[in-house]
Amino acid sequence: MNATGLIDLKLVVASLVYSGLGLVVFVVAFVLLDLLTPKVQVWKEICEKQNMALAIFLGAVAIGIALIIASAIHG
């Protein structure tokens, strides 16, 4: 244990770096998904047309991407 406290600064910095990296990868994956579906304007379909099926699908994709990123970062 560190004499200055219970939390080691190196671990906090590593957690913040990996969290930022995970968020960047997550956003890039969603932008890539949006670019791969040019015929469907995803946000317009969800917000204006209230397409519930597409919203559920994107939620499932978000959970899947998050699990993959978390597994890759955690090791």
C-alpha cells in the first residue's frame, strides 16, 4: 500500500487513459456504422420517424461494441 493513500496515482491515470481510449473506439465504431449504411439516415429514422426497431438494434450494437472494447482493454 502506498503511504500517501489507498489509491495509487498511476492506476488512476491508467484507468482514465483506457476509459478515454474506449470512448474514442466506441464513437469511431458508431460513425463507421453510420457510414456503412448510406441509404438509412440513422438518427433521422430514430428521432423523426421514431423507428423503434432500429433503436433497439442500435442499442444492441452499442452493448456489443461496449463488451468487445471492455474485453479488449481488460485483457
